[in-house]
Amino acid sequence: MKLEQAFKSGKALIPYIMAGDPDLDFTESLIPALEEAGADIIEVGLPFSDPLADGPVIQAAGQRALKSGTTTEKIFGMLARLKGRIGVPLVLMGYYNPILQYGIKRFLEAARESGTSGVLVPDLPFDEGEDFYESAMLEGISPIYMVTPNTPEERLEEIGRRACGFLYCVSLLGITGDARGPKSGVEEYLKRVRHYSQAPLALGFGIDSPKKVKAILHYADGIVVGSALVSLIAKSPSREAAIKSAKTFVSSLKAAATERVGA
């Protein structure tokens, strides 16, 4: 499924999870549960020992995943087993070193074969990864670019021109899980981004409740929720409880995201 289609019927809810936290069997059960709860796109994190953009919650999730033996190869195997069982698009979010180690061509081919629709690499700017992003496009995988409130106009124009699938708008200058987000000025920020891009705009970082979803609903086309969901899963006393809590939380976010704009 093309990413753009996920935005056709309203605001898209995009939960983020860490693959392999606490292990890949759990992730394989969690992804269909999130779709059932109302997720429109699911962002799947690739664990890395030195993440750039992630806060403590997702860093810890990455460590748990690595400790359980999660590898890029095993993640692709898990996603391949889910192929045909889920209808929502999947976006892989990971850092460039593990991708380089895996091999760019091999990584993108495996991503395509496993049904991945998009790839997000926070530490690979568009102007330093042109070959990677062009190769992704050739495999039918949308490169998901990120912008922040302090992205200069000239750079914003270039990123906006290249954006496809959706454009990830970081809500603040910081890391994931920052409870300050989204900061005031979101409306002006997203208006500025929208001026340069035809792609749907998804806002992420610091969105941790239905209340915050409602607060930005009028301005964004999609909402990314990561650390709050990852934390909820980590604190659950059992796998069954974690799945149940995740579904309840995502359902509440979906309900907030589908409130009639202007109501």
C-alpha cells in the first residue's frame, strides 16, 4: 500500500515501535494488533547502539532489542512473515551505520521484498544520501525526510520538493519523548513547511496523549506517537497485558485523531 493512501481518509495515526523489544516474536504479534486498533501507518524502529535522535525510552528499547539478539536480517524475516497479513504500510526507521554494514543494495531489496513502503534515516541528510534515496525510489520505497522548526527556508524548499510518502515534521528541537512537545507555534511552523511541499505532513516528537493529538489535529495530516507507546509496553507486567495496553492506547489516539476538525 502506498503511503499517500493512508492520508486519503483523514488524519493518519502513525505509532512507532522498536523491532525486537523485548523480542521479535512479540513484535510480530504487536504489529497486527496496532493495525486492528486503528494505526494507519506503522513505523518500525531498527535497534542501534548509538541513536542520534532518540530519547532515553527508545534508547532503552533499542538496548533490550539488541540484547535479545535482534538483527536487521531477523527483522526482515519477521516482516516477511507478516506480509499479506497486514494492510497498513510499514516504514522502517533506522540509522545509517547498520544499513551500510548490511549493504545498501541488499538492505533496500530486502525492504522491498518484506513489503516495506518507506524508510526514514535521521542521520542521513538528503544532500549526503542522494544515491541511497534514489536507490530506495527505484525499489518502490519512499524516502521519508525530516524537517525541524529551525530548518532554513532554502533547505526546506529543497526537501519539500523531494518529499514523497509524507514529510516528517519534528515538533521541537530535541529528542524523542520530550514531554515539552509540541511547542507553541506549531500552526505557523506547519504552514511554513506546507508552503514548500505537496506531501502530507506528519508531526512527531513529544506527542504522548489524546489531548496532544487533539491540540495539533487541525494543522498536521498525520501524528507520530513513539516513546509513550514504547514506555507503556515496557511497563506492562506480561506480553498479553502489553498487547492489550498498546491496543487501548492506540485506539484512544485514533479516536482523538478522527475527531471532526472544527468540532
